[in-house]
Amino acid sequence: MSRSDDALATALLVSRLAADGVDPLKASEFWPLSDSPGDLLGSSVDDLVTLGLDGVLSERVVRLLDRAVGLAFELERYGEAGIATVTVHDEGYPMRLRERLGDKAPPLLHVAGAVDQLSVAGVGIVGSRGVSEEGAEVARRVAGRAVANGLPVVSGGARGVDRLAMGAAHNAGGCVTGVLADSLSRAVSKADTRRAILGGSTVLCTPYGPEAPFSVGTAMGRNKLIYALSILTVVVAGDEDTGGTWAGAVEALRGGFGRVAAWRGSGEGPGNAPLVRLGAIPLERVETLDELLAQPDEVVQAPPEPTQEALSFG
């Protein structure tokens, strides 16, 4: 795969592959650096200091840009395993991420499957791992409505609501976009996952290294991508004030990452009603999803959380 200088420099600056002891740039460090990072290739520390970077960051940038051979080897190795690396300067990068997340968007994604599918906005479906059978049925039905509307299901691949929704989408003949917080390499090594990818019904991506293990941090960072890649994300069941489902939905509402709906019916979690009070759309009938998906694909900033004074009655 031939890369532009901007794409190459982006990969060198943010990829965790072949980092050789140097911390790659975080998204918040990368985006303010340059609109054309390719211009930095071949720069010395003094050159970068002249451009306004501090000495420590300049030295770090130079060291990161000086690992082209090692990174190329790693990217080729993963490419042979079916994992592509797509930067914001490569064709196929889902620009919804940049538009919705701003400087929180990952400059680079590792992808298994049809990269172009990442740019097809879908229906996010998220919720607890320990979902009830009633909630599980809601997840399956919401996935079925997404497929009936010709949209992919976007989820995180975790046990519980995520896998139930993704499985239901497959069973209905639909497509799935999985945003992983766990090892992409391990997921791709499973025979059923490879078949789904090769059949064109599934694309998996991660903003982390292909071998990165699951952690609370990777899960939290992954959540915002699900909301940004979706026209609407349905929270099937979640706890209140705790857990990844709650934290991800609240972050999406406050950050304007995407529209959020909370299921209000049998199988909902204790956090669903509070999410509605924070600005989520109450979803009381699965059939209502069709109407919500027909609305303009835009984000409406949630109202601020009510203060204690505003909640008092007298």
C-alpha cells in the first residue's frame, strides 16, 4: 500500500508498533502538531524547536519519525494477517470520527474487513454484559430493525448486549461494524470471525495496537467511537453512575458525539431513566426506531445536568 507523506508521518507519530521505547503521540498531542505532518519528515530537533515545539516534544517527534523501517515491517506483517492500518490521511478513514470527536478522534485505526464500511453510519447498540433475557430480546429486536433499515449494527464485541446485537444482525443478513477494546489479532484468528469478514458482512477496527489486551481504559476510549460512527446509539440496559455503559453514554451526551436513545421498558437497567434525564431519547417501542432513524443525522447537544436546586420541590 503506497502512502502519502502525511499518512506515513501520521503512522510514525501515533502507532504503537515498533515504538522502540518512545511513547507515541496521543490524539490530543497529534492534532495540534500540524495539518500536514508529512512536512515534519526529515526535520531535526532544532527545526522543530524553531517551529514552536518545546525541546522534549521535538526530540520525541524526531525519534518517532526515525523508525520508518521497523514500522513498515510491522505493518506488512499485520497486513499479511488481514489487518490493514488506516490513518486520517488515507482513503477509507471514517471522517465522521474527526467531525464528531474533534481532537479526541484517533488519527489511526487498525482494520480487518472492508475499510469502506467504516464510513457507513449505522445503529449503535450497547449495554451491560449481564443483561436480562428481556433486555437480550430487546437487543436482538433493535438489531433486526437496523438491518431492516439497511444499516449496519455498530457495537463493541463484548459479552452481553454487544455480541447479542451483532449476532442478531448477522442472522438477519445484515452487516456489523465492531469497534474493539480487546486484541484485534485474536478476534481475527477465530474461524467464524474470519468467515464473516471474508463474506463482507463484518468489519472490525481498533484505535489500539492489534495485540492490545482489554482494559478499562481501552474500553472507555473505544466507546466514543461507537457513538460517533452511529446515526443513533441505543442503550439497552446499563447501571447508574457506574460501569462502562453509563460512562460511555454520559460522555457521548455531554460531548455531542452522537444521538443517544435509552430503552424504557422490560429489560432496561437502573441507569436508563437517569440517562433520559440527562438528554437521551426515551425509546419505549422498538418500532419507534424507524422514526428516529428517519430524522436528520445530526447531533443535538444534551442539556446540562440539573442541579440539586433545580431538582428540589419547594
